[in-house]
Amino acid sequence: MEIAKTPDGYSQAIPEIVTRGQKYKLTEVYNKVGTDVKSPLDGVWKETKSYVIHGTDSVLNNRTQYKAFANGYFMFGQTVKDSSSKSHTGIGFGTFVMNGDNQAKETDLNSTYSIIAGNTFAVDIEMDGADKYKQMLNNADGTKGVEFYERLKK
């Protein structure tokens, strides 16, 4: 793959792709989007623990999740194991803005989870220094999700 920076973003090209005996060149051009506003969430994070609170009970999630924030956008990807240990993958992306120091507003532009796609959520944030945070989200079904993250280092 050939990658080149451009004034508005970057381009990437795969010089030769063979499909059904035909050779093609694939070129993609990407323009920068977002804002120059910085937030304490900017970066890539790995979830270290998460659970869902149902009334007085809590259930630990059996998943691996990563989340990234930059220039007013976020994305997440996760692998969840069901009760038979079969893995399922979920992804999503959207925009976010900080509402003060302790809350983010996330608008999910699209996701493999139709229940969140197109919706906006108020996410309570508690920073633990610069490289750890906890997020809490009140779900429509009355449950509360609690997730702990650590920043990935370069």
C-alpha cells in the first residue's frame, strides 16, 4: 500500500488487486474532518473492566473493548463472548463534545448495534489522572453501564 499525505488529509493506493483474473488499482482519498478542540479523552483507550448494574445486582461484562477519541469524533470496537464462549464483534463511531470536565455527549452515527445507531447519549466521565478514566451511562432499560479505561501508550 502506498500512503501519501495531502494538504487536506491523505491518499492511499493499492497498486495491484486481482479479482476474477482482472487487475485493478485501488486509490482512496481521505480529507481531515473534525475540530481543533482538544479534550482529555483524545487518544486510544483499552477497557480494563466493565459491568452493568440491574437494580441492586451487577453483571461483569465478558468482553475486550477499545475506544478512540480525536478531533470531536470517537469510535469503538469490541469482542464479546456469549454464555457458550462464542465471540461476537461490535463496532460503532460518531461525534462527541465535552460538557464541562465530567460529561461527554456522544452521538452514535452508526453501529453494528441498531439500538444505539443514530442516538445521542450523555456519558458521565471521571478522570483518574491523565491516563485512566471511568464512564457511566444510564441505559433506556433502567440499567447503568460502568466502564473503566486505560490510555494506550505510543
